[in-house]
Amino acid sequence: MSQRSIKPLPLTQERFAPYGDVIETGHSEAGSMNEARFERFDDLCKLDVGDGRIAISIAQSRSPTSLPYLVDMVERHPLGSQAFVPLTQCKLIVLVAPAAESVDENALVAFETNGRQGINYHRGTWHMPLLAFETAQRYLIIDRAAGAPNCDIHRLDEPILLLS
Amino acid sequence: MSQRSIKPLPLTQERFAPYGDVIETGHSEAGSMNEARFERFDDLCKLDVGDGRIAISIAQSRSPTSLPYLVDMVERHPLGSQAFVPLTQCKLIVLVAPAAESVDENALVAFETNGRQGINYHRGTWHMPLLAFETAQRYLIIDRAAGAPNCDIHRLDEPILLLS
């Protein structure tokens, strides 16, 4: 039996639009602040936690992953969006499928960030859990504060090999 | 006439408690996530935007400031908290006074971050505007989305010289 594999595409706002937002400064118009000492890029993603509360957390990688990597599950958060912004220069690889009751495994696609881009999964987007490719990588997480169960898991019928 | 001056103290959660939160991993207990490949430090600051909406923005420094620097005004956001998290390794210096209708200029104190710490001003905390000491420093801002007027300015009766 052959192994299904996917090679990540470079992440762009346009490609990622069905799944969420790219948090970056390139695609929005800059304002200025503090007597023009800063450029300011406003309101870069759509946070959506329903009647929940937004929390700011930090994740730090302990054990790195290397490619190729076999993905055997994806998850979704039915109650809220979830954003990851790298606090250290590091690439992020995501595997996603559109928000829907069930996962269309043929619709799974992978993207690779440029090392600075953050991402915001819209509420319900299916995605593989965060991976890091080095230790001590740090990410800011902006999502719904813990409370009600907010993670559905889908085991892939056909695991996917993520290629570099 | 002598010039009032302030030398920033190293920022700690305890020192900053009257003004806001320090967004860092040191002072909270780590959980784990994604099969223990990450440590996760949850819910690191108190976001408070009242009936407003939380926005995620990025500021990038254009013209750096050097110390000593003369501060002649402070501001506050009466309608919401405001967080700054460095996306590049860089120190942040803040000058703050407690939330109150008027500024007690004798209560102004300054803190310096360790280069990784983020800060979250609680709603109404008086603070000097963000300064950067190098160009192309980047900060994630988590605050109340633009809308109603949300910035009060106070000109200092006695400007303060920030020392290094």
C-alpha cells in the first residue's frame, strides 16, 4: 500500500483564508503611532470565542520533531478560534481541512510559514497539533480560556506523511 | 532647577502587580500539551476590554530612542487593558503610575524588561508610550479594537529624565 504524502506550500493569506488568518505585517496597511516612531498594523485576525473569555498563554517546545513526520490525527476547537504567534524565529508547519462536522481527508493541505508569520485557526478548522522543529521555541497562544470541553479529535483513516 | 530622573528597576511580577501583568513563563506552573512535546503556561494576563472587542495588532519600530530620554507625558486607556509582547528579543522600558482619575507624578516608577518579558497594562494604568531602542523591533499588541475614544493624555508638570 502506498503512503499518502504532502509537501507544505508557502503560507499566504490568500491560501489560508478558508482556514483562518495569517498574522503578519505584509498584507495590511500600516498606520503610525507614538509620534511616528512605530508602524502599526491593526486588527490582524478574527478572534472568535463565542461567550467564552480570551486567554493569552505561552507554549515552549520541549522535544523537537523532524520531517518527514507521520500525521495520524487532526483536531478542532468547536468553541473558538486559536492563534499561534512565534516569539522566536521559527517555521511553523500546519496541516488543515475546512471546518465541517466531519473531516474530508482528501481536502487536507499543508502550509509552511516563513519563520515570522503567526496563524489564527478559525473556530472549527481541523488542524494537526502544533509541532516544533527545534527545542525552546516559544509561541504565544491566543485562544478561548479553558472551561467547557473544546477539542474534538479525528483519527485519520489514512495517515499522511508530511514532507520537508 | 534640578531635573527629576528615574532609573528603571528590573521588572518582576510582584513589582508590576499594581499596574498590570508580566507576560512570561517563569512565574506560573507549566502544563504540557501535544503529547508532552510542549510546556504550556496558561492564561498569563488579565485582558479587560469591557464591552469592546479584543484586537491583535503588530507594531514595528521605525526610529529608535536612546537613553537618557525625557518623558513629558503619560497616557491611559480608560476602556481597556493593553498588552505588548516582544516578537524580537528586545528590552522594554515602562514608566507607570497607578490607575486613578489624575496622575500622581510622585508615584511614577520605571521598569526594564529582561528582553523577553511582555507586559499587560491594566485598564486605566498611566504609562508612557511604547519606546524602542533599536529599529525593526516588533511587538504584538493585544488591546481593545479601535472605536470609542480610549486614550487620555496627561502632560507632566515636571518632565522626568529616564536613565539607563
